[in-house]
Amino acid sequence: MSGSISNIQEYQKVYIDTCTSMSDGFPLFVDANEVDLMANNQKLIVKSVVMAELYRLMASNDEDKRSRATRAVSIIGLHRKIFLIEDERITAESILKAFADAEFISEFSKNRIKYKMALLTNDYGLGKDISNLNNLKSCYGKQVDVFKINKDGYLEIRRYDETNKTGEAEKTETQVVVNTEYKTNWAAVIIAALASFAFGAAVDRYGEQAISVARKTIRKGAWS
């Protein structure tokens, strides 16, 4: 069975980033660990800025990014019992301007004083920045850890140091560029309007059909 949550059960807050949700191993990890996550009453936190980035990428001109983002939205929306989705603050403006890395650094810097936290990310640079918070001398807090989901859906704890020679290779793995440009801002308006639909009762009731309709509407708005 792919994946294991044994390494993250001890954390009070576990976040996933955009890159991880679009990685090859994410569907395998979710399928393998949904029951255990529910049994342990543990949820993976998806920040609104991550959802905004995924919505934006659903209208990307890059077919691979568009497909990965749509798959991620579908998985998160259809497995709400294991995801804590912060989607109430998503607006057209946030979709256009969302940049998750800065918010993660702020979130971990502020809350590591109260909580034991972990981040699931396949982004080498972000992972190293979060891990480096453990080295702060002016602000003490609980240990924060970074995990990667590999292509087979397994969790791997990440350790970073100045002599790490694999950084460049890791940086290129499933790299997500979120600065998608549009011919019109209308796409973002449509996506924002669909946000509550895609992650509310409609997904619970209609499942994949709701995601499919959202994707078609987004693309139509993006290139109309």
C-alpha cells in the first residue's frame, strides 16, 4: 500500500502546498491514507491561497498544469473528510495574485510557538525556508518539519543543509509556476463565482460531474 501517515500523526497542524497537490504521488497518498486519517481525526489543511493558485492553474494555457490542477481540485473536493479547506476568502483578485510561499512562511513563523506543525511540499526552496525557521535565534518555538510525497505516494521527511548537493534536481521536480497570464480577467471572475459551488454541497452531491462542469466553464471564460 502506498504512503503512510505514521510520521505525521504527532503534528497538530499539517499543511499541503500547491506543488504537492499537483504531484504524481498525491492521488496515491490520498487513496492509501484516507481511512487512517479519518480514524485519527486528522485533517490536512489546504489554505485559501493554495486553492486560489489551483483555480488559476485550472485556466492555464499549459495543458499539463491545467490537468494537474484540475485533478488536485477534484481530489480535494471529493475527499472533504480528510481536508480542512480554507476557501471562504477566495475572490477574483486573490486568484489572480495568490502567492502561497510567502503565506506559508508567515503562517509557520507565527504559529510554531503554539503548535507542532508540518508542511507537505515537493518544492525544495519552500521546504528549506520552512525548515530554516528551526534555526531562528530571536524567536523560539516548536520544531517544524517538512515532508515530501514521492511518486509512489510515500511520505519522506526532508532534511536541508548547506552541503546538500541534490537541491537543483529536487527543485525541478513537479515544479509549479503559478504566474498564469490571461487574455481577460473574466476567467478569474468565473472561477471565484464557482468556488463555493465546487467545494460545497454540489461536490458532495454531484461529485466528478461538478468538477467537470467547473473546468469547462473556467476554460470557456479564459479564452472567450
